Amino acid sequence: MQFSAYGHNPETHDAITNVKGSFERQQTALKKLKDLGVPLRGQAILMKENHAFQKQIRARFKKLGIPIEFSIARPSGRQDKEKIPGCAACSFPKGCLEAKGSSASPNLDFFAMKHFYNNCWIQRCGVTAEGKVIACVFARDKVLGDLTKESFSKAYQRLKENAAEFKCDNINGCKDCSLRFACVDCRPWAFSLTGNWKAKNPYCKELV
């Protein structure tokens, strides 16, 4: 089970969620899930309020025995873009860029899959409370099915077609990159910053 982490203490976490007590409730829930043997993985979303506390966040979840990854808040969806470090200028603090880590994957199955599909959209999707099937939680405008009117298998076929359309060989700039079959690509990131679903991600470390 994956969950979002916003801070290492109630002050930071609750200031971001705007829900008093949400940090303590999350910690209690995580401990119960861990006791039940549920596999857990955290995703720490970095923004202005918490990007200076990366070490503390990592230490907090290490103490709980839960692996944690860091990701930069994507300038899309319903969040306040002013909370994203450097969003307007597309230049995050150095610490955020370092936390993002390498964008390459050495996995051979991943390498083979990238020849045919977008790495993210072929492996996951989202379903809204209204039953709409979306490419991912960061691409709510890409509605590819409606479970109130059809089976998931029909929607899944469109999900596969969408993932194939946005494979790296069809992305501007990426199609000429020697690392394209090992790259972890995020289309919503590129779209939110350029307005083009097939634009190269401005955060790409291989951007030339």
C-alpha cells in the first residue's frame, strides 16, 4: 500500500493537509497496517513547507520500518501552485532536485516494456469516485472509460492504447535520446509545464 507523507511531525504535516490531528491519525493507521502485515511504501511530496526536512522525514519513517521515496509536487490538479518550490520559474531548490534522484532504471523488463508503452500509464491508472477511469491521478483530464457504463476490460484496452501512444519514441526530444528505454517518464509533469502532452519534460537531466 502506498501513502503520501508530508512531514516528520504534526506541525509540518498538519499545516500542509489543513487537518489538525491528521499526522497522528496517519501514524496510528500505519502502525496498525504494519502489524497486520500489509506492505507499505511512502511517497514524500516536497513543497515549500517541508523540503528543508528531507532528512527528518526519512529518519521518521525509517524508525517505523517503512521505505520512503521523495517526489516533487507536480504543478497540476487542485493543489496550490504557490506551495511548489520555484514552480513559477521551473527551478526547484537544489535539495529537491537531488531528492528526485536518478531518472534511469536498470531493470531489463522495464527496458523491454519501454519499447512499446509509456512506463507509468501501462502499469497503473486511476478511478474517480464517479467511476471515471483516468490515465493517472495527475491526468484527470484524460478520461479513458466509465465504469458506470462499461466493464473495466473495455476501459483497459483504451488505457493500453493511450500508453502506447505516449511511448518514448513518440515524445519530442525523448525519441532521439539514447537513454529513452531506461528513463522514468512523467507525462503530466511535462504537460503541466508546457501545455503539450508530447513535450519533453523540462526537469529531464538529459535536457539539451
